[in-house]
Amino acid sequence: MAFIKRKERSKERFSLLLLDLEEYYFEQHTVYHVTTSSAKKRKIRGSLKVCSKSIIFEPEDHVEPILKVCFCVYLIKENNVVAPYKVERGDSTFLFHLEVSSKTEDVVQTLLQLHRASCLDKLGDQTAMIAANLQSRLARTSFDKNSFQNVSEIPHMECEAEMVTPLVTNPGHVCITDQSLYFQPLNGYPEQVVRIELHRVKQIYKRRHGLRPLGLEVFCTENDFCSDIYLKFYKTSDRNDLYYYIATFLENHMVEHTAESYMLQWQRGHLSNYQYLLHLNNLADRSGNDLSQYPVFPWIIADYSSTELDMMNPATFRDLSKPVGALNKERLERLLSRYRDMPDPCFMYGSHYSSPGYVLFYLVRVAPEHMLCLQNGRYDNADRMFNSIGETWKNCLEGATDFKELIPDFYGNDPSFLLNCLSLDLGKRQGGSSVQDVVLPPWAADASDFLQKSQKALESQYVSEHLHEWIDLVFGFKQKGSEAVAAHNVFHPLTYEGGIDCDSIEDPNEKIAMLIQILEFGQTPTQLFTTPHPQRITPRFQSISRTSSVNTPLNDEDSSFEDLTEETRRLAWNNIAKLKLIILNCHFSLHSTLKMFSRESNGLQRSMSFSNMALSSCLMLPEDKAVVCSSWDNNVYFYSIPFGRRQDTLMGHDDAISKMCWKDNQLYTASWDSTVKVWQCDSADIANNKRCQFELLAEFEHEAGVNTINLNPAGTLLVSGTKDGTATIWDTSSSVQLHQVHCHSGKIHDMAFSPDSRHVLSVGEDSCLKVIDVQTGMMISSVQADEEQRCFCWDGNTVLSGGQSGHLQVLDLLSNKVTTRIPGHSGAVTAMWMNEQCSTVITGGEDKQIIFWKLDC
């Protein structure tokens, strides 16, 4: 619980939750409350809190009750002199003497101004007058720089803002220095100043607040939804200036993540399902400080009656491809019938899956004061309280207006929200039983066991395989538009970002009423994805196939060998930054010449000239007995190593051949004539000095010249990159185009599948590195390099690339950060090869050199 964890429950009785919604606490004064209810007058010492719609008296003696008096009363000046003043309401009179009488006149003038505002008929006029009073107070004060922790601190900017906590905002002054972020409340409550040390900040997020881009939330911890401070500014420019100052300060200490970068980490198992959902909520403007945008988590378990929870049974789990409102077929039919007959704006569900009322429904046992604030001092009817997990799930399935999802607390470690540890009197149900702890399902031994099993369910194989379907509904492409209609996922238009422009409403009363309706009804998260979300890579999935996401498992012998090889590769990639230059070969003289070197002797073994034009690529065929070279003269040349001669020539394109691939006696050639062609030819014939019988098997057509191609390890998928920046993924067996993505603003230099064939990485003329999900065709990561990268090798997480400057760089895709730069060539690196064990790298460059690299582990 974000707002429960923030601080221990205070013994102080006054709380900002005693204020009405959208009410401000301005100042406090020590007074004596004079009572006249008995024959003898009593003077009770305490604090008088002056608020925008009321005054609140908090006696020092805890036996005495707190008094709250609204301003729709009369203020009377006694004897027409500066003397004590009293507040009258009907038959009740409240008389207060200020301890410092010199302040009496100022206090009375303040009360008169606020009283005049409360007497205005229209809510909009009241709000405008109170806002003017607040801005006047802020303008008359400034941040007290005596609050700086260090006298050497240099202030960067100061502005007005409000600190946001659930159901409450508190105005004051923000100041940021070269060391700290400060917030000083106008009223000095609950403390004189809040300080955040900048070096402790882990994440900062811009937020929508009240549907406007005014919020900023600062986190000093990771993998949590409890922030250290949430600020709402009066000007978007102030918010942005503060955000960029902190971001600039932290750029060397903090990684700025995107939805795509988190997706990549989650897909590859570096984030748990719980962590990933928290990150998505944060990116989608969900905050533990804003109950109208509280983090939303899915119902996962559908079985609340069994004595044992079977995680291997799919029936144990909720269908994550459907919203809660569509889980019950009969109810859905009724909702759709109403939807079809509804005039615009039409919607399927009249209530949302997340709202302040639903959040406090779950948290009433740990946040009773928030529930009382929201519901005007009363708890809900006892039979409508959060009494039972099973009953709540049943009502979400069958209730006519109940479509709520869960909150993160159901998958956390603190079970207190399920227990009535505070001994609250929450009422009695119709059967006469009082509302106490939440009734748990039979499979849960206690509240802690319930949370542990819920966590296990969230991280289960089934959920890992299907969570992307729920993300599509809540954060993704099924959130809006025709896809939402098809998925039966349409809520009231006011719940969607951009559903209404409140700034365009001229009538202040209508605008405030609209804002209140939106904030109380709940809001749909910011849309993070506009294409289908990729599935998670789980241990069951070894590599992608065209027809199914699940491949036949390897046999034990193959698996053991594969595990050993994979461990070798993993260790190599963990140490890839330790590459050391071993051999620097001599300069090449001719681009049209194929040269063969001995790595052992570092000597030139052979030199062959095939054409009067430059060679574009070369391949060493299986068993190392034949070489294939392509040229800008549109031809492919075959060379037999045992016989030392050119064996054959293939003339198959109308323009230069840019790249080649080989798999199982099939040659793939890419050309600037906008085609990729597949040829059948036997490598044994070439090696044995026999002429090949070239057979054209397939042709893949493009709209621009093809500059690079690559095959996945199984040879079942081909990716091609064109001169106009378009990447295309093909099924090699059927020659069918699977996905086409325009991912670069210029020519694509190089592309490759990840070892598991789940992703494709590309580098281009625009200095960007792009990651595409093979299953969905979605571009899930984009990294802007500081220079153009020409070629690379990668393991799915880490990239070793060669750049325009001639240096190699190691890039961590999970953090989008370059971790190492290695000096190499004096010109652009144009080619890179890595052996199967990932321990040796060879690079070639425009400086006409080839370099051998070895891991120095």
C-alpha cells in the first residue's frame, strides 16, 4: 500500500483527509475555544486550522473532539473592535480567542474572504475565488533557503506546486539545487520541508494529473509503486524544466527505460511478471498517490473453491484474453444488446475496472480514513464490503455493474489489507456476523499463504504464456478503436486519455463537474503499445517456428550438448568487453581481390581476382572447401579451395549483389535490383571441381534495393533490409511475407536474428539500432547510437558492433547503454565475424585492414 508504507500512522489527530475533496489547508493559529454549553465558561486550548472551505479546531486535550465548521455560516465582529470573534451556525455558536491577539484582524479578513467564496452559488465561481486566494498566498511567500541541508548548495529553480497524496493535495514551494529537491508546504504540514537527495533518485516520471500534463513523480527505489514524492505543478513548463534538470543530473547514474526496453527485458526473463506490470503501470501514468489512476493488476486465479490450487491445470486460471466484463458469456450478451441500441457515445461497461472506490474497497482495513474521506464519513454497507475473495470474484463474474480488476497488493508481501488488525467496526452483515478479516479460499492456510500462492500463480507457466493478451487489453492495441470493440473492451469515453478536452469547456461549473466525474469514475491507463504485444519467452520455448510458438523439445543428448555450448557462449558474452587485438593484418590493395590468410602464420596464402569491380561479400561453405564471392558486377563467383581455381559463375541479378547467405545447399542472394533470390546448388560439387546445376527456387520482391539479408539459425526465416530503411521477415518454406516494418530513416547496413530467433536486430544509416519482435512484427526497442554502426554480432541481449569511427562498442540492450568502447580500425568497420564459441572475432574496415580479436578472460 503506497500511502500506508510512506509513514507510520501518526498519533496526531488532524489529517488533510478531514478536508473536503479539492479543499486546501492554508494556515494554523493557537486559539482558545470558549464553550458556553454549561453555566461556567470553559477555555480549551488548541490549534485552529484555516482551510479553503472550513475551519477545523484540534484541541490539545485528546479527550476533546475535533470540530469542523463550514464557511456557509455568519462571521460576527463583537463590539466593533479588534477583539475575539465567533462563528455562528444555526443554534450553535463557536467562539475562538486567538492566543496572539495582534493577528486577530488578519485572521478575520482571511475568514471573511473565504466565507464570501463559499456563499457564491456556482461551484465554478467558488473554485475560482479559492484558487485566486491560494495563488495570492503563494505569491506573497517564497522558499525559505534556510532549509537547505548544506550552505554550499546552489539553487537552480524555484516554483509553486502541490504535493499529491491519495485524495489530498498540499500547496507549497519547490526548490531544486545542485544537490537536492525540496518541497516546502505553505502550511508547514506534515513537516516544514521535504528533501530528496538527487543522487538517491532512481526513476522520475511525468504524470497526468486531473487529465492535464502537470504531474511529476520521483522514486528513490526500484520495483515498487511507492514513490518518494509526487508533485503537481501549476504550469507544464515548470514541470518540464524540473524534469529535465533532474534527468540531466542523473543521466550518468540512471537509465531511462521505455515500454519497449522493459518488454525486451521481460521477454527474455530478466524481469518477473510482477516487476513488468509495475513498470508498465508507472509508464502508463498509474500512481499509488492517485486513486483515480492507481496501479491495476489482473485477476489471475479463477478457482476459489478447491482445497488445493493446481497450477498445472489451465482451468485454475482466468482467461487473460478477455476483459472481466466478457468472462461471463450470458452477462456479455446482455451488455452487447444494450450497447447495440445505445446512442452515441456508446459503451459496453458503465463502470470501470479501476477507480478510487474500488481501490479503497480492497484497502479499507488499512486505509479506513481514506474510505471515510471518500464516502463523507461513512463506511459502505457491510454486505457490500470486501468480505471474501471468492464472493468478490463471483460478483465480478456475475454482477451487472462490477468489472473491477485487482491492485498490486494482491501479489505483494504485506497481508495486512486482508486482516482487520485495527479492530475497525465495519458493520454487520444481514446474517448478523460482523465484518472482520477477509474470508480466504480453502486452498489458502492464512493471509500470507494466500499472497504466496497468488505470487506463484502470477509467475506460473500459464500466466507467462498469456499475460501479453491482458496487456493488449489494458495497455495495448486492444485498448481503443476497432480492436477494442472486437475484444468487447469498450468503456465510457470519459475514461480514456484525450476523451475530452477539459480546457475547451468554457463554463467553469461544467468543467469542474466534468473533472470530478472523471476522477471519481476512474481512468484508462495511457496507451503504451499500438501493435500486438509479443509473448514471453518461457523455458518451454526453445526457438520460434512458423506454425507454432512451441517446438518439439530436444532429446537428452542434444540438450546436454546444447546446454554446454550455451554456457560457453554465455560466459563469452559476459566477458565480451575484454576483447584484445591479437593480429593486425597488412593493408589490402584491391577491392576486387579475394585474399586468404593463415591465422597461425599471419601470412597470405592465396590471392584471386574475379572481377574488375569490387567484391561485396564472401562465404566459406561447409567443410571449408569452397568459397562464394559476390560482386558489384551483378555476379556470384564460386572458388574451389582444394583445386585452387574459380569453379563457376552465377549471373542471376540485374544490379549489384549486396549480401549472401547459405543454408543446406541453398544460396540466398540479395541485390539492389530489389530482389532476394534462392538458388539450389551443391557445395560438394564446387569443392570437387564439378560444375553446379543452379536452380532458382524462390524470389522475394521488394520496393527498394536490398542491402542486407540474414537467416535464422534453423534457416526457416529470412530477414531483409532495404536502402529505404524497411525490414521484412519472410517464411523461407512458403516464400510468404510475415512482417514488414519501416524501422530506419536511411539504408539498413546489417541485420541478424537473435540465437533463439525471437528477435531481429538492425543497424542503419540513421545511427539507430532497432529490435523487432519476430512473432508480432513489433519494433520493441530503439537505441540512438552516437555514431553510425555498420555491422554487429549479438546474443539477444548484448551487441558488439563496429562503427563509422573504426571503434568497436559493446551495447547492453536491456539498459540501452554503451558499456565499453574498444579502439580498432582507423576507418569504418564494415565486416564482422564471430566463431561459434563466441571467443574469437574478426573485423574488416575501410582502412583496408582485417583484425583478429580474442577474449582475454
